[in-house]
Amino acid sequence: MSDLANEVNKIFSEGDRIDVQFFGFPSFQSGVFVQAKDNFLLWVDDSDNQLKIAPLNQVRIDKK
């Protein structure tokens, strides 16, 4: 696992409610944290209840 993913996994736990903002987009998406691995965020998006994968270096993650 990458150093960035390790740091994210120290801050967030599976099941944590999160807001995800993609750089360059003004709005947040809400969902549930699953895991960070290999510089990617795995999360479930509230809008469609689908598992999403996002590059960690392209998103901002906040706890709700």
C-alpha cells in the first residue's frame, strides 16, 4: 500500500460518512468510506449507491 493510502486509512475507518470533492469541481459528493489502497479511494456514493474509485491525488476527503 502506498504511503498516501496508509495515511488516509489512519484517518478514516470503513463505514465513516465522508464528503468527496474532485479538484476542479465546486460541489461535494457524499458517501461512505470503504478503503484507500494503491493511491485510490474506494467509497460508496450516496447518489447511486455504487462503489466508486477515485485517485487520491485528485480528491479532497472530509468527514461528515
